[in-house]
Amino acid sequence: MAAELTAHELIARHRPTLDQALEAIRTRAYWSPHPEHPKAYGENGSLDMAAGKAAFDALLGTRLDLGQPGTDGWVDGETSPYGIELGVSYPHADLDALLPAMKAGMRAWRDAGAETRAVVCLEILKRISDRTMEFAQAVMHTSGQAFMMAFQAGGPHAQDRGMEAVAYAYVEQIRTPDTAEWTKPQGKRDPLALTKQFVPVPRGIGLVIGCNTFPTWNGYPGLFASLATGNAVLVKPHPRAVLPLALTVQVARQVLTEAGFDPNLVALAAERPGEGIAKTLATRPEIRIIDYTGSTEFGDWLENNARQAEVYTEKAGVNSVLVESTGDYKGMLANLAFSLSLYSGQMCTTPQNLLIPRDGIATDQGPKSFDEVTADLAKAVDGLLGDDARANALLGAIVNPDVKARLEAAAGLGEVALASREIANPEFPGAVVRTPVIVKLDGSKPDAEAAYMSECFGPVSFAVAVDSADDAAELLRRTIREKGAMTVGAYTTSPEVEKTVQEVCLEEAAQLSLNLTGGVYVNQTAAFSDFHGSGGNPAANAALCDGAFVANRFRVVEVRREA
């Protein structure tokens, strides 16, 4: 079948956007081609909230047939954290049939070249963007994010991260020219002359192992980095969050077909309950790249056992905020309260440990004791979440029973500065919604260390009393080195303390945010400008997104001919 979308048409359509993305990653200035306000999607009736909700509702209880080879059954069982059964069934794959079919289309995809691959990827992202409201519902009802966050993080911000990966992939592939004429003088003899061809070649099949909390935001960078560098991509979603990535695979297969490529370059691997196919897939010889977001235990297993593959992991970490002094006490409290509350703390970037000198801090409102700081922060969180409607819009739902169990156990670890409370969600009575808990710990006590030196994923934070700012900095250093951190925050008016904290983060390779008191939060990052993770501490071995994230997904093969 002839291609419905030619490379020329796709380049004409998307090259300007690609060029803007290339400029954005060069300057690191703000840019996004995907609007992050719902009103921007209202002009076209197919994009508005009601239409997106209707499209999502139409999926419930249906079979999502992707037309994949090797389908040997169907998988379902997703339940929304908001208490509704999704009832969508997905193809279960016979890997011995699916993986060879995926490899079959790679030669034509390789030969298409970096620019064509990039614009095909951008067409996939454009089609996903056109269905942002539908995807927002899918993310909301698999992750437990509140709608606005599911719309923004699961929609435009995820799409931005995917496009960022495409831009970096393109840059790395064109770093070497396609051809070169090489002439070496030989004195009186004729010069040696060669024509050299340089071809970016893919590694093989990339495996994306999805997470429950941010299926698209965490899934798109690896998916598009591998696809744009010529690899086929097999998407293995988290069993509780299949729908957003299954829809992504569906769109990708449609675009690849229309562009004249094999749709099996992108496929889905849904698993039956308890099947645990990630380990099986990760060690298959066909799998040459793995992208994973999740627990440290399984991330370590992948790094140690998937020897045939390049493995990119984002694992657990213990994020800290050092609070030494502030020139805007009210702004600091408001900023921290929002950071602790957003999506019930179920983000890999949410602060967990608040390192505060036991003798208190200096502020624009006068000295504040350790107890005053923790009490005032508790009041700020209570004020932020005092209205149940607003609380539901910020907190979303607890994503799974493990998070709820950790939250309930946290109160027994120390003195509770802020107790968690249950909030009813009138629209979704089955949702489990809880406000954050803040527990005070003495940083010098060994029993307290066992708590604050372990990740407690969810709406749990520890206010850790330390002897001084220097002690806080050393504890920060040890935490990053031993446990890793995706984010670090600090509040100080002291140039010396700021320098100390910055030096710790530079030496331990942790991303640092200083004195945030406005509308930017430590647990949020912007594609094209901010790096998510550093790849330099135990929380993650890769950063979203830099050259290292894409460059080893392909190799350059040289063909030499005598001129």
C-alpha cells in the first residue's frame, strides 16, 4: 500500500516545529508547542473536555485491538483509583511471534534517515495532542491524578518531554555527516582517496517499562528517544496503568502505517495478573534498550541482569529541602505546602525530608523555632487543603494500597506535626483521598534515621531537627550519596550556606532549587529547559533529557570505498 503521508509532506508540516525544539534545547529558554490550559483546546469540538470525556467513556468495557501479530489472548482488570472499573481489554502477545515481527520493519525505518524518523515522531505527538482531553481522562483514571494535573502532566508536559527526546536524538544523529571525501597526500605518489559513508544504525528493540503514577510523562522520553534513533519499541505498561500507553501505541501504529512504515515498529506487551513479564522481556536477546521507572529493587535488578541491553533507570530517592533562613517566610511556607500536597506526594520529585536546625531559623518575621516552623507549615498545608473541593483538585486519589499503608504507618514513627485526614470526593465516592502527614524526627536519633533515610513514597514528610546548617548539609550529602535524590531544595539568605549547599549538589550530582517562594515548585520541571534527574546519583542513571540519554541508542557504522 502506498504511503498516505510522504516524507516530503511530513517534513513540510513538522520541520519548523523541529527547528524550534532544536533552538529551545540550545538556549534552554521557555518554549512549548503544546498548550497547558484546557481553554486552548476548546475551539475544535473534538478537543474539548466533554468530547474528551465522551471518547474516554466510549472506551470503557471495550476491546482495544491493535492489530498486532502474535496475539494469543486478551488482558483486562484495570480499576481506577477513583473507584470505577475500566473494563478495557488489551492484546496479550506471544513474544516469539511478536518480537520477530517488530524487527522486520527496522531496515526500512533505519534507511529512512534521522530527519524522516523525527518528523514521523512529531506526527505521532501531534495526533496524541489532538486527543489530549481523552488522554487526560485515561491518565486520571489509571494514576489517580486529579483532572487538571492529568491534563497537564499527562498531556502537554508529557508531549513536550517526548518532543525533547526527538530533538536530542536528531542532534546526536546528525553530529556525524552522512558522507565525507577523504584524501591523504602521498608526496610524489598519487594521494590516497576514499569516499566514506556514515550510517546511524539502531541497537535493536527498545523496551519501555511503564510506571503507575506518570505513564505518559515517564514513558514518552524513552519511547520517542528509541524510535527516533531507528529502533523498534515494545511498550510494557504497569498493570494498573495500561490505557494511556495502549492509546499511545495505537496512535503510533496508525501514523507509521500512513507514512509507509511497518506498524509493528511500535507494539504493546500487556500482562496477565501476576505474570510478571518484565523480567522475561528484559533478558531476551532481541531487547537491546530498556527504559524503566519504578522501584530501586527492580531497577537494580535490571542494571545487573539485562546485560545485553542499554538500561536507563529512574528509581527511588530521598528528596530533601534544607531550611536555614528565608527572606519570605510566608512565601516559603506556601511553596512548601503546595509541593507536599500536589498529587498526594506521589511524585518522584516531592520533598520528603525537611532539614531544619533545632535552634530554629531566621526569617523576615523574626526568629522561628523548629517547632514554630513545623507548626506554621502544618497550618499552611491545612489552609491550602481546608476546602474539600480544592483539596480534591490538588491531591487526586491515592494510587494504590501500598501508598495508603505507608501513610497510615508514618504517624507511628515520631511526633505528628500535621495529621492526615480523609477527604470525601462527591464525584467519585470510591476514591481514597488523604491529606499529607508531617512527622517530626530528631536527626541525631538512630531510630529516627531508619525512617528519614528510607523513601516513604506518598503524602509523608519528615521535619528533621539537625544541630546546624553545616550538619544539615552533611546529612544532605550523605542522603544523596547513599539513597539518591531527584530534587534538592534549600532556603537560605546566607551566601555561605548557599555556596555550601550548591557545592554538595555539584559534587553529588543532584538538581538544586534555591529559595522558591512563588509559582515554581521543587517537584516540577519544564521540558526543553530543566533536567529531570542527573544520572549521577543512585536515584537515576539517566537524565531527561540530555545527549547521553539518546546517544547510545544507536551506533554509527562506516562504509569506505575507494574514490
